[in-house]
Amino acid sequence: MAERPKPGAKKAAPKLEKRRDTRLPLKARVDYELLSEDTFLFEYTSNVSRGGIFLATRNPLPIGTRLSLRFTLPDEDGRAIEATGKVAWINEYKPNGKNLNPGMGIEFVDLSADDKEAISNLIRRKALLLD
């Protein structure tokens, strides 16, 4: 016989996927500048979506840091994407730990409609190739 939940017991909430957009694995150089200072850096992305990118780095910036970003999409005739983003989350590097993918998730806060559409088209085309 199945156990009945105790009166007043709370059910475990189902895990919800936080991502709103489909991600595409993408290795591309991303040049960026911290908007709070004249610091120019670059890292490599491991994926991109309409909503943002993941930058692989052992030295993630603090959450909330605003950046000016520039990267090139493959298969889009070398189209350069320019956006403003902010660090939404970080995955810290842990030496000898189980974290094999350190870096930071960057949310686009200012991305032109044309650039957003170019990213969407690339994701859609790549998804069709995977089906």
C-alpha cells in the first residue's frame, strides 16, 4: 500500500529549467571591455544563445559586472556581433575539484534586433543539422 503524505507536508517542487533560450555549442573568441574602466580582455565562448553567452575563464568577473562584447558568428559571412552584457552567474575554478568548466554566464542586456536574429538563425540551422 502506498504511503500517504503527512498532513501539512510540502511536496518537493519540480526542478525548473532556468534557461529561456536554446544554446548552441560555439567556440569563438570574444573581445570585451569592462564598462567601469578602460580594460580590454578576451576569452573564448563555449556556447551562445539569443539571451547570452558562456565565457570560459579561470578568472570570472563579479556578478553584475557590465561588459561591452564583440565576437564573430561562423556561417554568417563573418558577421561581428556587438552587445552590452552583464555577468549573470559564475562557475568558479576549483583546483583539484570537479569543476571542469569554469567561467561566467553573460546575459545580453543590449543586443540589436538584427544581431539577435543572426544568432537565432545560426541556432536554427545548426539544430536542423543535428536532427
